[in-house]
Amino acid sequence: MTRPHLKVEKNLKIDGVDTTELAKKHDTPLYVTSGDRIKQKYRKLKQALQNHYPKIRLHYACKANTNINILKILEQEGCHIDAVSTGEIYSALKAGYSPEKILYTGTSVSNQELKYAADKGVMINLDSAHEMRRLSEITSTKVSFRVNPGVGAGHHDHCITGGKESKFGIWEDDIIDTYKEAIDLGLTPIGIHMHIGSGILEVEKFRPAVQKMMELVGKITNEVDIDLEFIDIGGGLGIPYKPNEKPLNIDKFAEMVTKEYKKGLKQHNLNQPILALEPGRYLVGDSSILLTKVNDIKENPFHRYIGIDAGFNTLQRPAMYGSHHGVVNASNPKNAGNYIKNAPKEGVDRKAEIAGPLCESGDIIAQNREITAKAGDILAILDTGAYGYSMASRYNSRPLPAEILIENGETKLIRERETHRDLLSKQKTN
Ligand code: LLP
């Protein structure tokens, strides 16, 4: 159980702040993030890798959570950015990242988007030979390539981004020709990249991908006249969501990755290119909780339902991937011990389905849970920092929620709750 920022006293607290008070003051649904937890995770991963190899660069995959205040926290830590859209480039620049710290890894990218990235001076990581040719018509610049190493992994089919069924990157057999063509086109390739998938909890799942990457690096540097400045092995580092799930062992992960990396460098006589990684979920995933109010309780012969005010408009992961998120009754945390160390763990007479307010049967946030609640209680949905707010929508004309950040003991509203008026703000109303 790796949620040291969460504690149960009478109510659930996050970094010492009473979550029920936050809900009372700012209303619900409400995302609450511990900035200190994000810093802790960043430092832990960076140090674990640097214990074995000095030239480490972490790019925060900001699709996980693009709130500018969170981007700023990681910028202060010295982090770089993995951006997937011009909107993410824009946000990262606004958060203070210098263009050289931004790696733009798009897919199905338009010429306008390439031009935007080139004009801003960010590093472009190309997803296809076609994209490379189109870029070369716009500018001659330094580039890198995303390779599909033929290996994939992830917590759900939708989240596997390497291997035969993946749309991403350049197939491994074509990568050497692509580097050669890039040079002919006047581009300067200085990096190579892969990302095999998301939500991986076993160290060994990464090993074949790193080995394949180093094998490809050997072939490329042997056949093409390039100086590789960086090798980016992507993100994908998982976090535990379920009560008995084991966390990814970061020290073992760092040891394995750097061992395979250094072995490859030695084998192919390379000096010390930067080893880059681009974690999203690992850095921010367990830093946030989503506070939601219980509106309604009902039972039928088959289920007990706890009806809350957050649905898949607020947190899409359970509906989209069948993902598990812990749920704790913050007002009466009798069940918190399933998820939080030293918290009480009481059984229930009947398990509950936790259902959202949307008009869809699939709007169930959690199933079969040992939790009791009454109307008006505040529930905390755990580990919602990654792909929570960033995947939220206004479905059923429900305004987007507010966000709170707690950092250095200070509680700040970092995004206002939307209003009904916001729902119509871009529509032609006359
Ligand atoms: N790099 C690239 C190129 C990526 O496409 C991704 C995630 C990452 C890095 C970061 O992956 P992470 O370290 O967060 O696993 N919405 C899904 C996850 C989709 C991930 C997409 N790509 C979910 O909620 O589980």
C-alpha cells in the first residue's frame, strides 16, 4: 500500500487536510492532488536510475495530467516533457519549459502541427517515414524516430503500443532505411524512441523491449553515420490500483534497464548517450483522489447501489478499460484499510455497486465493494491523478469539475468548476 499522503483519523485526510472539509468548501466532484507526492515520485525514480547511470532524462508524459500547476511542479524539479499534441506543447511552454526540454511524439500528425512544433523549436519525434518526408518540406532540423520494437505490454489491449497490432511508430525492419533517408532529406537524426505500453507492473516485461532497442541501436549506428544523443525507452511504469497488487519495484526496474542499456552500449562501442524515459502514470497516478458526494442509495434483489455525483464523464477509466479504483468513504472510513495503511477495515453485510449519474448502464465507477455509505457522505476515489481529469468530458451536459492542489502545506484551487454557462460558451445561441 503505497499511499503515504493519505491517512485516516476521524475522516480521510490528504497531506493532513480533511477531505470532507474540502468537499464542503469547494463542492463535488473535486479532484485533489498532493504536489509533494508528485515530487517524491519524481525524485525516487530519477535517483534509482542515476544510481546506475549518470545521464538520465525524465520526460513527464503530460497526457496523464495537463494541469499547468502540475506541469510547473515537475518543471521546477528539472523534468522534461513528452507532448503528444500542439495543445500539450502550448501548455508546457506556458508552464515554463524551454523548447529543448519538450519532445513532441505525435501520431497521424498534420503538416500544420509539424510546422507549429518546428516554429516553437521543440524536438520532433517522428512516427512514420511519410511524416518525415512532410517535415523535410517544412524545415531541416534535428529529429528522432519512434520505432515499433515488435514487443508490447500493458494493463489492457487499448494500452499496448508496441507489437504487430499497434498503430504506433516505424516497424523495426524499416528503421535503418528511414534513418538513411532522413539524412538524404537534410534532417539530422539524433535520437531513437519507443513506448511499448502503459500500466506495466512487472520489471521483466520491459527487458525484451530494452534488449531489442539496444540491438536496433547497434545496427543503426553501424550502418548510418549518426551521433545518437539520446535513447528514449518510453514510459509505461504501472502503479498498483487493487488492494493486493504489488507495486513495480523501482530499484529493480532501474537496475535491469540500466544493465541492459550499458551492456548494449558496450557491445556496440557507443559512448554515453542520454537514457530518456517518459513516465506519466508513475509520477502522478497515486497523487490525486476524486471526491464525490453520495446522492442516492437503493437496493434490488441483485445489487445494492450507491449513487454518486461523479460518472464516466468525471473519471472514464472504469468504463473504458474496466479499471479498478479504490473507493473509501471519506466521511466514515471504515473500509479504508483495504487501501490505506493502519486504517480500519470493517466488513459489510452487503457489497455495493458505486454508480454515477449518467444515463448509461455502463456508468459504474466500482463494482462489488465492501463499503457502506449514506446520502451526503463524501467518497474518495483513489489513484485518479493519471488519466483522470485529462480524460474527463462534458457528457450529459455536466460541467467539468474543479481541481485542488496541496503543496508545502498550502491548499490552492487550481481549476475552477465549470458552470452551465460554460457549456454554451462556444455555441451559437442566436
Ligand atoms: N510515452 C508515450 C509515447 C505514450 O503514448 C504514453 C502513454 C506514455 C509515454 C506514458 O505512459 P504511462 O507512463 O503513463 O503509462 N488512458 C490510459 C493510458 C493511455 C496511455 C497512452 N500513452 C489509462 O487510463 O490507463
